[in-house]
Amino acid sequence: MVFIANAPVSYGAFELTVGIYPDVPDGEGVLSAVASAGYQGIDLGPVGYLGHGAALAENLRRHRLGLAGGYLEIPFYDTDQFDPSMPELDELLGAFDVAAPVNSELGVPAPMATIAVTSQGVRRDVPGQAAHNRSLGFTDEQWSTFARNADRVAAYCRERGYTPVFHNESGGNVEAPWELEEVLRRTSFELCLDTGHLLVGGGEPVSFYVEHAQRIAHLHLKSAHRAQIEELVANGEDVEALWRRRVFCPLGEGDFDLDALLREVKRSGYDGWLVVEQDIFPDPVSMAAASDNQIHNLAELRAALASEGMLA
């Protein structure tokens, strides 16, 4: 069975904007928009954005939204940086502990610990290029350190009762399909496949899902314009150009074949959250369209699910 969530990033609220950009909506505004659109759940955004402690549970309960997951970047490749980052993981899982009873009341799955690697070196300046330039990737020694620390995180999440899923991220050190495959080969992590970021990384979401379905435990559904990505890569633009150019677009537009992916999701027996995302920066044009776009995205997803007989 699948459950449909939305995310604060679809309203311009994420780690690069909250507390930095002036026009980011507050957590209450995003909770209200997501609930009004008809979603069953919401991603956490930065810890505290939707409320701290008991306030988080109260806000979720009042809007009848489950918590789908929470995102955290960790510097796995450097043990000196890795150890000091562990309190952030505890903070994330603590928010999950608060939200878990609400999820149980609503009959939705537990939140997923959605983990990415902190960007290192030049990677934020060269999104999409690692697909054809493997020299941008980790050295073998860095991969070994990465794997050792990643498995520590995965084990700890499981001890706390949550599934750890690794997230591919544009402008990160695990972006290209070959880098995600290294994570699968070297660690025990399951994957959170972000379809839009995979397009940026030079991958094709449907074929990647087919090949790796047994290790994909979480899905972020996002579309993007491949021609804009190719132009951005050819120009050597940085990762923020993805948002400045509005590369990520509503479902049904761009080059993500939602219908084909859902056929494979059904065939594989996937059971869990489908998180709709459309990453935007909080500029006036994007913000004006944000709520309408998320209503549209939910309608597109529901129609595609219905055509596959996947709606209850």
C-alpha cells in the first residue's frame, strides 16, 4: 500500500532557506497548505520548522498529517567531522519519536531516516558532471571511510526503530547513478530514490528503479526538465542554478515518466511513502504558484495511481 506526502521544500522551505530568506512561509502555513491539498503526510524540513517536541505532535495531529521522514546530511567521508555530527542525528530521531504516535493513530507508516552525504570540495559547483567525470568522486580510501561510518549510522537508526534510507542529492558527493551503486555495494543502507535529483545526476529514474527495486524503500517523486539540466551542465553552473532556472517542475511536465515508474512500483510490491516534491527557492514567482502546484501534483499522482489500480 502506498501513502502520499508532500514536503516543505515544495514551498521554498528547506535547509538553505529557513531562517535565511525573508519570504519563506512558516511551518504552520505549510502544514495548513499540505493538509488543505489533501496529502496524508509531510516531510519534516529542518528540525524544529514544524514545531519542537510536543508542539510537533500537536501540529501534526491538528492537521491530521503523518510524518513521512526527515532529511539530514552527514560527512561520512571524514571521521573527524563525522563524530561531531551525531547529535544532529539524535535530534532528527528524537523528532521521529515525538511524531511516531501520531503516525500510528493515523494508520500511516513510520517516518524514514532520509540521509545524504554532506557536499565536499567542488561538488556544489559542478552538479551533473560526475556522471561523465568520475575523478570528481571519492577516492577508494574515502569510500572505505564513508562505508564504515554509513553503516554505523544505519545500525543506529535501526536500533532506534527507524529505516535508514540514503538519498541522492544534486551537487552532492553521491549524485550520479554509479555513486549510488557504490553506496549499495559498500553499505547496508536502503535507498530513497529522488527521481528529479537522479535526472540531474545523469540517470533515468524508471530503469534505475527496475534494476534496484529491492533496495529502494522510500521514494521522492520529482520531475525536471532534462534540456535545462544539460544546458546547466554544459555551462558549468553551480547547484543553485537548478532553483534559479526552476529546473524542477510540476508532475506531468518535464522528463520524469511518472506513469512508467508507478507501473514498476506496483510490480515490485513497494509499500510505503510516496513523497511529492518540487524544489523551489522562495522567489515571488515560485512562491505565488507553490500551493496551486502542489494541488496539481497530488491530482496528477492520484490519477496515475488510479490508472494502475493502486488507490484504495
